[in-house]
Amino acid sequence: MTPIIFHIDVNSAFLSWTAVEELNKGAEIDLRTIPAIIGGDQKSRRGVVVAKSIPAKRYGIRTGEPAANAFRKCPDLISIPPDHALYKRKSAELMGYLRTFTNKIEQVSVDECYMDFTEIQNRYQTPEEGAIQIKNGVKEKFGFTVNIGISTNKVLAKMASDFEKPDKVHTLYPNEIQKKMWPLPIGELYMAGKASVHTLKKLEINTIGDLALSDPELICLHLKSHGKTLWNFANGICDSKVQSEKQEAKGIGKSTTFREDLDTLEEAQKVFSYLAQGVSERLKKADQKAYMVSMEIKYSDFKTVSHQKQLDKATNDVQLIQQVAVELFKELWDGMSFRLLGIRTSKLVAASEPVQMSLFDEEIQKPFDDKHKKLNKALKEIRTKFGEDAVVKAGNMIS
């Protein structure tokens, strides 16, 4: 049976959920019908735009931009502070309703999920009919709207749900890729971050179709393994399954949320240096090494994305973990301000597990490793005696 996958995404979730809550309390104006944003302070005009109404979008207001800019574009703009307890409750209500159709749901953020519709598609004449029933049911039951993308795999369903909004159902089956997806700008491809788009445009790859028809070896030469991922996505290739049950987290990681959003690569590199140190220390304390390094970004609009890399050799080395995390960040970051960064390692093995190395590897690595081990041992002794913050890299010191 051909898989049928839905991607269900709440339209401007935080603003929609706030608008519905205000209306339920007796508000006379629907925030969705006027220039309004979630985020920022109405008086001080500080903070960033987390979500926006369609009327606010018409003023050129963008998610992630400083609230001060938004108020300059629209002086009569209404700003509401975020209410995360409300969002969590609305999200739980939505997921509970969706599970009345099927339990095969993978929630990927507070306002979006994948649904494996395959086993229940025979209840409907077409998958589109089923999606419309779900979409309309959400609107009637809760008062907000969703977009639903339909395809045979997760990446195409995700791309489809991002087509025209709000309150729409779109398909993007494999035979529709050339017509519906290939003409789109390369920046609209799922997981094509700012750095990757910049590299691809230098190669004169400006649309998703340009990438799909390019030589994958050339793309990998410039973007490494992430280039192959993007090339696969441009061709509609994705073998990721809907994970309806949260998999047991087997790994070691560390993340941090910032008091104020960050927006530069330099700031991210300093954060990753700090995080990598913590992850490395925990791995060593557990006497383990990792074959997989993952990096997570939570943007200013609370959307979360992650990317991972399989290593040739297991490691607990702080410099290598940091290097991989920064590389993954550069590949995925879309230029938007971010409020959280994280590193996680998985596929753990005992640190004593033998590693097969060539003679060349041994000759090159031994002097470096001996020096590095002595330095790490000295640093560990200092931190054990005087605390984790006793020694930091000069490059990580923020004045």
C-alpha cells in the first residue's frame, strides 16, 4: 500500500490561539483581523515578532524581526506578550483531537505534526476528503485553522503544507513535484538554511528544480553530506518514517536558552564551545564516546529545527564535537534570531572500545593526542578543584 502522510500545521499558531482565547473571554475584536503580533512590549517596543496576523503581514512585518521595526512599519500595531501555558494547553487539545482519527502521529513542535494516514485512508474516498474533514473539524471545534499537506513521505507533505495559507489542504505527490515544487526559490526547500542557500546560489542554483537537476557529486563537494540531503529533498526522496511513539533518548546532550535572542554566527560559535565542553565532560565522566552528533536551534518564533552527523570514529573530544556542531549550524541556520542552541550525542560506545586506525592516522595523531590528553587532564583537575568556570577559552569571554 502506498504510504499517505499528512503534515498538519496551525496557521500563525500563537496569534491564533491567543485570538481564540480572547474571543472566548468576551473580546469584541479578533486579533487575526487587525494588525497584531505576538511578542514585543506595547510600551517599550522591545523584543521580537514571534507571530503576526495577515493584516500585519501586509505592512511588511516579518516573524523574527525586532518589534521596534514592526511598530515603525505600523504605528497602530497591537502587541500581545507570549503565553506559553496557553500554547501548551491548545497544543494538547489539538493533538488529542487528531488522535481520535489515528494514533500514528509524530508531534514535531507545539503547533505541527505528521500523521500517517495510510491505514485509515480506506475510510474516505480520497486522502483529500479525509484532510478536509480534519481541517474543518479543527476549525469548528477549536476556532483556529490549520494547513494540511498530503504526500507519500514526510518532506513532500511538509513542503505541501507551506503552500498557500491559511485554512488550506494541498497535495504534493511525486508526479506533482516538477509542476508545484521545482519552480520555487531554493530558499523554500525544507532544511535549506541561509549558508546552504548562499553556496547554492554561487553555483547558479536558484530554484529547487535547479538543485534537483544538478550533479549530486558537485553539491556534495560544496555542502558535504547535507548537500546530498538537500538534493534528495529536491527530488522528493525521503525515507524517514512517522515516529508515533517517542523513542527513548539514549545519549548525552546539553542546551541553553538565552535571556535575549542571538542573531550572529560569532555568538553561536561561542555558545557551541561552551556546550561542547559540557557534553565532552559528561561523555568522559560516563566513560563513553559518540558516533553521532546532533545540533538543535530554537528560533525566536519558537520553531525548532535539528540536524545530525554520523562520525567515522566515535569521539568525546570537545574540539571535534564543537566543530561538528558549528558545521551543522552553518548548514541549517536560516539567518533568523535564535533563543536556544543545543548539542546532543548519541550512538554511544564504551570509551575503551578499540578504534581501527591506519598507520598514517597514528603517525599524525599521536603527537597531537598526547599533548591534547595532557592539556585536558590538567583542565579537568583545575575544574574539579575550583569549579567548571575556573578555566575558559579567551575567545569565549564576553565583555
